[in-house]
Amino acid sequence: MNTNRPLNDRTVRLFCIPALGLLIPNITGLITNRKYGFAELAVSYTYFIFIAFIVWEGNVRLMYFIKKKFAWQNGQYYKIIASLFFANIIYSGFVSLSMLYLWKQYSKEVYANAGEPVINTTLVIIIAATFITNIYEMVFLNDEREYNLSRVEQLNIAKAQAELEALKNQIDPHFIFNSLNTLSFLIMRDAPSAKLFNDTLAKVYRYILGNKDKDLVLLREEVEFISNYFYLLKIRFHNAVNMEIEINDLAAEDFLIPPISMQALVENAIKHNDFNDTSPLNINVTISSNYIVVRNPVKPKAYMLHTSKIGLSNLDNRYKLITKKNIIIENNPGFFSVKLPVLKF
């Protein structure tokens, strides 16, 4: 993580360095302007601006060096602060005092207290350098905080995408395993039904392959898919299972839903309920208040089947990652229903 990347401070430098070079000598009484001609003043102030540049640039480079040597993430805050403080004083004091005494040797200034304006100017430069360095540090800290927040957000997005891909990849093997078992069963007992099952399975799996990389699909597409999927169940179970879909064409075009959502609920109902031709399992699919509601009667099996525990937990995780919403599970006496949030297109 590059937290020491240079700041874009060119405009600030172009304005502040000349301003400091012009203002500080006048504030401290270092120079008496009336004693000099225009050319002499131009040379003097150019020299002062050069001092300001050397002090500014040197302190910034020291700050970069110290921050690199004592990284914030290592918890060495006190070392950074102390090092910057002493570096400001030592560097700024040495450079400014040396260069100002050099200027004084060639100037026309005669001070009542020898060297006092030079020392005062040096102190003002040290204070200004410390103040400016602190501003840089605050800007750096804010930049680093925003950078870290951005990185955290990027990592969270990447993590969510990875989790979503993992969940999607769990769906396909589970579905194809069940389908192949059904096809194998039909091939041995009913070849024509096996042919029809195979053709419909191709449509269903084409939908899965075509949408596995999508987070959302039109509700119409999902309804068409679940109809084909349920047709596969009808081939196997005949009149033992029924499904009624009460979603009009307008609603199907206006809403989005994560692909293969309803299939998980229908599969869950088939897996966990007992049914036969005389006591069929009736699954009802409706849309209500921006939710798809899949409802079925509770008919517990006499024995529990082994489950991979993907089911509803998988579906809920997918919804949280894609829509930031949870599915709603209602287990009422005699009926089980799941509400899937749909998004307006």
C-alpha cells in the first residue's frame, strides 16, 4: 500500500514560497527597503525566496523520509512526531541562520542589537516551517485515511464478488447431480419421457449457463425458467406435484430477480415434503408488495434425507450480496413460505 505518494502541491508552492520570501524579512525587520536600489532589492528578495524554497523543500523531503522509515501502521506515531519536530528545528534553523548571516555580510544593514533580526527571522522561519509541515502531515493523514477507506471498500467488494461466485458455483453441480439422477431413472423406465426430459433439461441448463455470470435477470426470464424446471419435475412425479404461478405479464417485465432463485425454493419444497398422486404437493408462486412469494403446504417426510445445507442459506447469502436485502422465511402452521425481494427495473 503506497501511503507515501507525493501530494499535488505545485500551486501551493508557487504561491506560498514567494509570499514567505517577501513577507518574513519585512515582518522581522531583517531588511530596510529604502537603503537599496531596485536591482539590489530584486537580488535580495530573490535570495530570500530561495531560502524559503530550500527550507520548504528540505522539510517536505525530510517528512517523506521519516514517514517512510517509521510507518504509521507499525504504531510508531510518537517517533514520527518527535522526528518531524526536531528535524524541522534543526534543519530549518541551520539552513536559514547560515544563509541569512551570509546575506547580512553583503547587505547594508546595521542593527542596534547585532544579529537580533537574523535570529528573529530564523525563529519565524522555524515556526512557519513547523506549521507548514503539520499542515502537510494533516493532509497526508486525511489522504491516507481516504485511501485506506477506499481500499477497504475495494476489498469488501472483491470479497463479496468472490463469495457470490462461490455461491453460484455451488448451485450448478447440485442441480446437475439431481437432474442426472432423474434422467437415469427415466431412461430405465420410460424412454419417451427420458427424451422429453433431456430436451427440457437442455433448455433449463442453457438458462443456467447463460445467466450464471449475471447478478439479476428479468422476472419474466426467471418465470419461464422455473416453468421449464417444473416441467422436469412433472415428468418424474406426474400428478404428485403441482405449481401455480400467479404473476401477470406486466409485473414479469417490470421487476428484476437474482437468477435461479425460485428454483432453489421449489427444489427445497420437493426435498423436504412427502407427497404422492393422492396427496399432491401444491406450490403457489405469487407477487405481492415487491416480493415473490413461494408457498407450499408442510408435509414432513417420515425420514430425513441427507442435505448439503446449501438451500435457503445459500439463497439468503446471494440476496444479501446482490440486493443488500434478506429473504423472508415464514413457517406457519401447515404452510411454509419464502418471500424473495424483487427490484424495480
